[in-house]
Amino acid sequence: MKPTPIDQTPGVAHLRQSRGLRRPGDALWRRLRSLAGRMAAAATAAGMLTIPAVPASPVHAQDPGVELGVVGEVQEITLRDAIERALVYSPAAIQARVGTENAEAGKREAFGDYLPTLNAGTTFANSSNERFDQTTGQLVSESYTAQVTASYEVFSFGRRIAANRAAGARLDAAIANERDQDFAVALATTQIFFDVAAAKELVRVAQQRIDRAEAQFDFAETRLELGTVTRSDVLRAELELSNAELALLDAEVAFRTGALRLGRQVGVAGEVRTGDAALPETVPTLPELETLVTIAEREAPPVVSAEASVKDWSAQKQTIWTQYAPSLRVNGGYDWFDFNFPPRTQSWSFRVTASLPLFDGFSREASLWRNQAQERLAQAQYRDAVIGARVEVEDAWLRIQAADRRVVIADRGLTLAREDLRVQEERYQLGVATIVELQTSQVALADAENAWVLERQNLGLALAQLEAVLGRSLQDMIT
């Protein structure tokens, strides 16, 4: 389905084109407008394709490249698939995974210090000046050598152990940072997804407002012909219809813009829309607040990353202390030499080297002082991360409780607004209520419908915020 430009969308563009032709009593024009508006609403909800889901663990997925949708193709996606795709295509998530891979390489390199080094080499030499070989009594110009050497640090005073601990701490910090970034991407994707879902519902709400305004306009014209109302009632009804058209235009623009943003977020060059009933209406069963706080203080990604940073600096300090201690290294090798190939003269060597650094211009002391300062900073950041996790969990909890209550209130307000409009319509038909009272109820219903949509959107964002703080899925915690 090719996307229709906003200024050509049925239900909006035709209203502009026919603005100059509008006149009271033109029933044919109103019926055509109503039909076109319903066709626009149907086009918004139908004719969509489905994006295939990506693997549930996109961390080890291959580079998917750039996926370009067919020009004009409109696609539909669920929240779960949108998050999984965003984790594959988001540059921030990819950068975090690169950091983890680099930390894994550093861990592997630190483990390699426990193993000996082994080298092999060979040399061929030729010269224009011949030399006398005392062994064979001949003049030679060529020589062949080969050697195999090995080296192993027998004693390092715990340097390798401390280096491996530091590398492990950096890997833990990188993993925690990756998890934190993944949930940050998930939160951003959820926000964009709910923006599109809310905009989609607001388009439907705006279309319903137009339908009500058209019905009011028709009834006002009928009463004007019967002489029971003045020309002012028809003008006010037409003004409300114009306001409803503007609301529909704004809603469609927001919907199309959000769909494009969602497409970019999930790696699609085009519009991506949400399905129906995408906004939550109730809060799932959550653990107690103290349980959530305990989990956050222990497992929140910023807390884990800050704790790993403290361990990293502590291990690096141990590495610096080992520079004051002696080290012991053994070296050995075999050599082969001859003026003919293959070389047959064999020799071997073995060395034991002990080293004790006595003075290096205060380089070790400076490194130690800098490390201690960084360690104190890391400890302060860890304490702040723990406190921040508690504060953010409690804040998210309060937001969820408030959003849940606001959804209930908005639902009740929507029910009351519908009933109030029904009563006012009956009173207006009986000639008891004025057009102002009727329009006040219509606007109140439109506001209540908008509030019902926006409050459910806020509830979904509050739940996503709690997941981002905890670094865990609420669904996994519930199950």
C-alpha cells in the first residue's frame, strides 16, 4: 500500500478542496465526506504487512546490513519484535557489544600471561666475499641458521593474578554497561512505539469527533429549517466541525511522523506502525517495593558496572605493588647452524634471569597515587549508584501507581463524558438544551477520549522505565 501524503489523505484533503463549496443543506457533500472519512480510517487500520522477528538473542547476530523496505510499503510490528530489532540495528547497542568484545579480548590476553612464549625462526645468508670454513677446509659464501626459543616468567609476585582480576572486573563492567545500554534502547523504542500507538488511536478519536460534529451539523440544519433554532446554532455546529477537522489533521501528521521514527528505530527505511490494542490498560502483578529495591541495589546495571570499576582499580593497585618485588624468568632455546642446507651443527642455551627494580624516578609511586585517587572516586560512584538505584526504583514505582490510578480515573471520565453527551443530545433534540451546552459536552468527550489514550501511554512508559532501572524484564520477574 503506497503511503498517501497528509495533504491528500481522504477525510482531510477533500475538506480543504470543498471548503469553498460548503453550504448548509448540501446533504450529498456531507455524505461523501463521511464516506471518505470512514475510508481513511479503514486504510489506517488495514492493509499492513508483518515484519519477521529476529532471534531472541541478537547479541551474537551477524551484521544484518541495511534493510530497505519497498517504497510505499507500510509495515506493522509488535512491541517485542520492535525491541529485538532495535537491539540489532541501534548504533548505541552495537557500540556496547563492541566494548564487551574488547573486554573479552583483554581477559584472554591477561590469561595468556600464565603461558610461556615460544618463537621459531630461520636465517639464510649469502655474500659475495667467500670465507674459509675451518671444519671442511673449503671457501663458502652461504650460511643457514635455525632457532627455537622459549621464555617463561616463573615468579611475578602476584602480578599476573592481579592483572587477570582487573581484566575480569573490566569484563564485568562491560557486560553491565551492555545490559544497561540494551534496556536504554528498549526504553527509547518503547517510547516511540507507544507514541505511534497513541497517535493511531488519536486518529480514530478525531474521526469519531468529526462523525459527531457532522451529525450535530445535520440536526442543527434540520431544526433551522423547522424554525426551532437560529442561524447561530448552524454556524456553531460548522465551527465545531472545522475544529474536528483540524484535530484529525494534527493526529494524522503525528501518526505518520511517529511511524517513520519507529521505522528508523527498527532498521526499516519507511513507515512502521503498531497493531491494535497496543497500549496497556492495567498494571501487571509486581513484586513488593522493597523486593524491587533490593534487586536494584544488587543487580541494576549501573550498580554492577560501578562495583566492577571498584574491583578493577583495586586489582590495578595490586599490580602496581608487584613492581616493587623481584621477578624471575627462564629462557632457553636450540640453535642449528651450517654452511650447507640443512643446518646440522646444533647448540642450546639456558638462562635464568632475576630482576629487582630499585628506582625508576618515582614512576611507581606516581602510578600508585593516581590509582588510589581513582579508586576513591570509583567507591564514591558505587555508593551513589546504589542510592540512585533505590531512588529511581521508588520513583518508577510511584509513577506506575499514579499512572494506574490515572487510567482508572480517565476510564471513569470517559464513561461520564459519553453519558453526559447522550443526555445533552436528547435535551437538545427536545429543545431544552442550547447548542453551547451540547458543544461543551462534545468537547468534554473529545478531551476524555484523548486523556484515556494518553494515560494508557504514560502507564506503558512508566512500566518500561522500571524495567530500564532494574535491567530486568518485568514479565520474567512475574513468571
